[in-house]
Amino acid sequence: MKSQNPIILLLIFSALAGLHFSWALGSHWGFTAALPTTPEGDLLLKPTPLDSAIIGFGLMAFSIYYLLQTQWINKTLPDKLNRIIGWVIPGIFLLRAVGDFKYVGIFKPPMQTAFAQADFFFYSPLCLLIALLGFLVVRPKD
């Protein structure tokens, strides 16, 4: 039976890309809770709509990669490129889950900001899930 992991990742990355594109177009839904802050509440990042669009395109590219892994379409990448991308994407999200040991990730000190709470309960676990599923997609097949 074929793994459902690429489909799950395709859906996650498509949703995240859509959210970033909505921010690029001016939506503010969930925007401030998605930005890390100092304990005093000062934003550490001040992304522009262009920044959100660039991230959206990157996430869309990741979703296209996982679409290719579903074999729903008859297109493939060269094997070496496919494996490199297959390891890089989950690696990015594993690094994001670990974080910077200060403001983001599972090893940051406890903080009571809206972002820190969302990061602890949602963002970092989601990044760990993406990393795990991504590594399972690219692992050597028996």
C-alpha cells in the first residue's frame, strides 16, 4: 500500500501557502500570533506583503514537490535532485522546530507571549510532524 504521507504534506503546504498569500494580499487573520516577539511584546520580524508572498511561493513549491511524490501526475524529477529536495525540506522544518533557543522552537525558554504559546502548542509540533513525514517520504524503500 502506498504511503499517504506525501498527500498529507501536500495538503499542509497548500494550506500554509494559501495563508501566506492571504497575508500578502492584506489579510491580518492570525498574522500577529505568527510573529515572534520579545517578552515585552516587541516584534522580532516585520514582514512586508512581498515577504509573505515569497514565503507563499516557497511553500507552494514544497506542495508541488509532494504532489510529484503522490504519482497522481506523470512527471518526476531526476533521482538525485528528488532525493536532495526530499532531505532538504524536512531538514528545514526540523531546524525550525528545534529553533534558536531564544524566541522560537521547542528549546526556547518559557514565555507568555501569544506567539510563544502558539509556537509551543502548534507551530513547533507542526514543524516536527512535517519533518517526520518528510523524512519518511524520502527514506530508502525496502
